[in-house]
Amino acid sequence: MKKKYYDESELKKILSEMTVNPYSSIEKIDNYLRRYPTDYSAHICYVNNLIVLKELKEADRLLEEIYIKVHNNRNYCSDEYRLRKFEIHYLINKIKLLAYQGKYSEILDLYNNNSQLLENVKMNDILLTCKMKLGRLHSDRQLNTYLFRQIIDYQESDFLDHIKMHLCQCNMDDKSVFSYDFPFQRVFEEIKKYIPSDNCLYYGFESDVYVFKYDFCGRDNYKVVNYFKVICFHNTDHFITMYPSTCCDNFPYVDLNYIASCEDDKVKTLSQIDKFYRRYQKN
């Protein structure tokens, strides 16, 4: 019987779990690698999970270790397609590490030396950030997209305008929308007390993901939720976006329900729409 070197189905399940519970997924990848130690793509996934959990030194060490193992494996290197795929994912995770370490010059060098391999990978945001941090960016803020403008010159007023798409009063069609009675301005001022902090996860290239709990704060995909996410530029209080979200129970979070109890003992009144969704939401 031919020996099995990987299990694609099992790995996909683990990767999907990483988005909702990176703490349990890393244990499952570790167990997976004990059974399939030469599944190098799974090793890269393990490194990515470490980055999400802010274990940057260990992620860096393992990334270089697996790179050496791959290039010492003649059989693996003989498959050009497989090797190319590994190289791309290696570079993506290396750039993530360098971004969270603030090594912007190294990112530009690495990208420029491997631009063909990365031509189909969306990296405009991190490349723009690197140029801005290094003083190499000369661009008119008004001629760019929302995210580019915020990278070039952050303005809180732009964020407040952007967030309207997630407010019920402005957008009834968005699948991720705050409730009518969600005290956005009060909450926004409160969350500033907790950002920046270490109470976040590192998804993306250079953004910090914070989670806050506020019961019945809004709907995500038409389901009433008790959590919302705040995305900021790394290690800053510069907000990118903010929206209600499902599957946050296993993230580090700050409970803001004390805000509701301090609002002069007001009785929280639900809109007819929110009452409907709360009553008929799917379990």
C-alpha cells in the first residue's frame, strides 16, 4: 500500500478553523504534521497560524527551517509546480513577518527580487505602507482609494465616513450592520481606551484585529450577533474598519456591556427589524 504524505481534506478543515479559533487550529496542525511531516504546505500553514497568534520569533525560525528542508529535498524540488507554489507561500509569510517586525526596507527588497513569483498576490497596501514608512512615497492623498488615503495620511473623519456603510441608518442592505440602537459614538470613544494594545491578533499583512463584546450589537449575514471587530493599522489607534461579526467567542475580547448598564438605566428598545431577526435567527 502506497504511503500517504498528506490529507488535503483534513488540512482544509483545519485552515477554515483558523479563521474562527486560531488557538485550537494550531494544535490540530501540530497533530497533523506529526502524521504527515513532509507536507511542507501544512508547515507553511502552521507558520501562518503562529503569526496570527503573534508568535513571530518561532514563526520566523520555523519558516527558515522548512525552507532549508524543502530545498534539500530533491524529489520535492523536481516538481516545478509544487516548488513554485511553496515559494510563493514562503514569500507571503516572510513578508507578513517582516511587516509586523517593521522591516520595511527588507520587504521592498524581497518583493523586488521576487516580483514575478508574486505578480498575482495582492500586496499594493503593504508595499505602499513600506514606501510611506521609508519616506519614498510622493502621492496626492485625494487621488487615491480610501485605504490608500489612510495609509498616506490618516484622518479619523475619513474612517467615520467609511463606517457609515455598517450603520443601520445609512445602509439597510449590508449583511454586516450595527443595530439601530447601537450607541456607536459612545462605543467608539470607549474602544479608543483599549487600542493599541496586545489584546489583538495578526491577520493580514500589517493590521491588528481587535474584538469587542456588546450584546445584540448588530447583524452579520442577517444573524444577530454579540461581538464586533475593529481593524487597525498595526500598533496604532488608526482605525481601518469596524463591523459586527460572528464566530468571535474564541478570540481575545473586551466586554463592553457595561456601557449599556451605565446609560442612565435606559431600557434598551429593539427596532421591529431587530426583534424579527432575534426571534427567527438560525441556531
